Amino acid sequence: MTLTLFLRLQLMVFLHYFVWGAWFVTMGTYLHSTLKFEGAQIGLAYGSTAIGAMVSPFFAGIIADRFFATQRLLGCLHLVGAALLYYVSTTKSFGAFYPALIAYTITYMAGHGLTNALTLHHAKNPAKEFPLVMLMGSIGWIAAGLVVSALNFEDSAGMFHLAAGAALVMGLYSFTLPNTPPKGAGAPINLRTMLGLDALKLMRDRSFATFMICSFLICVPLSFYFSWMHIFMGEMKIAKTAMKMTGAQVSDVVFLLLLPFLLRRLGVKGILILGMVAWTVRFGLLTQSVQASGTAWMIFVAIAVHGMCYDYIFVMGRMYVDERATPDIRAATQGFHAFVTLGAGMFIGSMLAGIVGQHYTNAADKTHAWQNIWLVPAVMSAVLIVIFAVLFKDGGEKAKST
């Protein structure tokens, strides 16, 4: 693609992820400290993106593939999202906040697939150009965290105002993107393909089934991190936490660049196990960091291993799915993997994180028994390492084409 188009697509991805980064990291503190929501309610709020991830592919897939140009649908969704984000910022009760947030996340999570599809449609060399465009997602998330901290929005509705403003800009900008017409106009709607049911044939293989189950379960520790990390750092008296938590996205970039090098030496199984080990180390450090003063370095190391935690489970996971599936079911299998992880896994994980967090909340002063909270995902991650190491084997036969 031309340099101009490359930069335009990078700006698209930057803005798209800036919107998410403006509210997702710090929302827990706002809900806990300002709106005084219970732990279980905070968990449900973080599970809203999982609901969006489960619902939006069907909605966006039907419309984008058959009726509307991708850039126009992306623009409309972000404009609607901007209005919903502003409304979310005005709500004070969970009964009003939660359904509005779910409505918003459905519009936003659909944008992930649309930005991917738009980039891939215009890429001349997807293997080379797509990762470089998507790298701007981490940059957008980092920029959002820096702005939130600079504006002192970490415990106020200002985070949603910032996100709404960015969504408005993104919505308008989307209409200037190159035309990407619907590729399936006039094609029949196949419910089996939409639900990713064609991918279930791969579950007959023990290693693939082990991979999917462990990918589902590892989303529980991930949910604990997103739901409680910002609140935890606030109680540890760490200032400008949104800015400091952007170290996780810096780590994303570093470990993503290391992935090809390590993959040649460790193989798929080694990389996936390394990701699970990183989760265990992360929560082990967080568990120990509350023991005494002078242990803040453990918190920052726990943030710094985020790239290993996320990239070596989810990015490596998508690569493994792509390698295992035959071309005729590759899209369905990727959809199935996203549904199981970002959808069902994150939803269950967010609910459990909320329940555990509420259980270990001091009713008098609303502080938390953090050692007990972090111990739950630490133990789960450690157990998953053993299960995965025993049952998973690299390779295996691909599903037969149908």
C-alpha cells in the first residue's frame, strides 16, 4: 500500500484503541471510589466488553458483509458510541450505568473486526503490513493512559467524556477512509458459519481441545488484572496509576517483536507455557507486594510482564488456530476462539473477579485483602500450566476440508 494509505490506517487504529484505553483501565477506581459500586457490580461492568465480543460479530458480520461499506458502518458505530459514552458518564446508579455500558460495548467491540477487515482489504502484503498497522493500537492505549493521568480523570466521569470525544473524532474520520464495499452482498446468511460451529470438528483433537479449554480458563486471571489492578495501585498509594500502567502496552510491543525469535526455539507449546508462567509470576508478585514496604518494584515488574502474559497466550493462540484450521474453516475457527476467550472466558472471569473482590472487601472502610484476591488467579494460573503441559502436544492433524 502507499505510504499515505498506510498512515491513514495507522491513525484509524490509533484512534480506535485510544477510545478504549481512555476508560477501561481506570473505570474500576471510578466505580469503586466515586460511584460506590459493589465488587460484584464492578466485575459485571468489566464483563460488558465480553458481552460485546459475543454479540457484535453476528451483528456487524451480517451488516458489514452484506449491506454497508465497512468504513461507513465503522463511522456510524463510533458516532453512536460517542453518544452512549456521554450518557454513561451522566449515570449514577448501576441500574442505569450497566445496560448503557453494554449497549456501548456492542458498538465498540464490533469495531475490532471492522478495523481488521478494512486494513486487510487494502493491504498488498498483509503479513508485513497488518502487524505494523495494528501496532498503533498499543500506542493509542498508551497515549490514552497518559492523557487520563495528565487530566486527573482517573476517578471521575471525565474519562468517559474523553473517550466520547475521541469516539466522535474516530466516527467522523472513518467516513474519510478508503471505500471498502461489502464482500458478501447477496450471499445467503449461514447461521452455522456465523456461530463458528464448523470449527467444532477440531475439538475432536485432544491437544486442540486442551488449548481451547485452557485459553478459556486463562481469561479468568486476565479479568482479575483488568478489574482490580487500578484500584489496587490506588490503595497502595501509587500516584498517576493510569500513566504507569501503560508500561504494560510498552511491554506488549517488546514481547511481540521477540515472539518470532522465541517461537523458533521454544515452539508453540513452549510459548504458550511461557505465557501461563508469566501469569503465575505476575500474580505471585502482586500477592507478595502487599507484605511489606519497599516492595513497589514487584508491582511494576508485574505490569512489565504484560506482554508475555497477553501476547504469548492470545497472539500465539490466534497463530496456532490459523495453523491448525484448514482454509475453509479458518474464519469460523478464529471466530470460535474469540468467542471462547474474549467473550465467554472474559465474562465468566469478570464475574468471578467481582465476586472474589467483594468477598475480600472490608465493609467498614472499603479496603481489600489484596493478598487473598491475587492468590486466586495465581493458583489458577499455576494449575493450568500443569494441565496444559501434560495434555497438549505440538502439531497434530488438521481438520479435513469439507
